[in-house]
Amino acid sequence: MNDELLVFVDESSFGMQSTVVRTWGPRGQTPVHVGSGKWERWKVLGVLAVAPASGATAFSHWMSPEGLPGRIIAVFLRDFLEHYNKPAVVCWDNDSSHKYAQRLLTTPEFDTATRVAVSFPKMPAYAPELMPVEQVWKAGKIDLLGNFVPLDFTDLEWEVDRAIASIGDRPELLRAFVRWAGFELDESLWQ
């Protein structure tokens, strides 16, 4: 990536209860969908970056069974931004953990502060239609893991990690998610 980054950050959960996409049963009988009966969940943080001038994309994710407090979000985002070492505009909703993470990222006295120039535009409290990462979650939950019933919590971890990573490995799909959210990418500038 060789220019300013537009970075989108969002969280989601993937649970032991599968997402039912479609099911079937013999004619005249109600379909039966078997679940695990457990309610454990993996919390997933996703960071999608696009360089509008070049079309370069990057995606990374972090998974935790415990939750995603502001400090973990700040450290993960700091490391992501410093890896690319480009000025960035970070778009996320106004969740309280994001406000705390923003303070940790921008206060030089904290060990979580980033050395990269970063700005945070004012975003609505909840606006999934402006967040391309929402499409990563949809693709993961519906397209790749629909009707998947994990054997145990470790099985869920492996499958979620595999599914989300496979989406992140497809730059054309990530760019399509950015366009879906209404952000223009001028392909005439790309080389």
C-alpha cells in the first residue's frame, strides 16, 4: 500500500448455535435442525483497509472468547497501522470501547499510542450500511458457515478463523465490500 489508508473496524460474534441458512425435510414433515445446545461465542475484531488511490486492500482479524475491550482493540489496531506505516482515516461506530481505544491510540504518553498519523471522522452510533466489515461477517456467517454445527468450541474457533481468513485473502471481494458501503474507488488511478 503506497498512499493514505481508509480503515474500517468492526466486531461480531460467532456462536455454537449455527446460522440456519436453508434446511429440508421429507414432504409433509417439519425439517429438524440439530444444534449443539451450547451458547459459547467467539468475539471477532475485523480491520479492513483500502488505499483508494491504488486499490490495495488488507484485512486482519483477532478472535477472543472473552470479549474485546478497548485496550485490545487499540493494541491490535496500532500494530496493524504501524505495519503499513501510512496515514490512516479510521472509521468505526461510536461504541464506548472505540472511544476508549481512540484515546489510547492518540495519547502519546500511553504505550498503545500509534506513531502513524491517524484521524477519526465522526460516525453514527450504529450504521452498518457504512461499514464494509459487516459484509465480511455476512459472508462468514451465511455464505461460508451457514448451517455449520461445530463439534466443540475449538472446532468453532478453527472454522471461524479459516472462513474469515479466506475472505481476507480476496482483494477483489474486499473492494466490493467497500463499494457496497458507498465509498467510491477510482480504478482509473490504479496501475
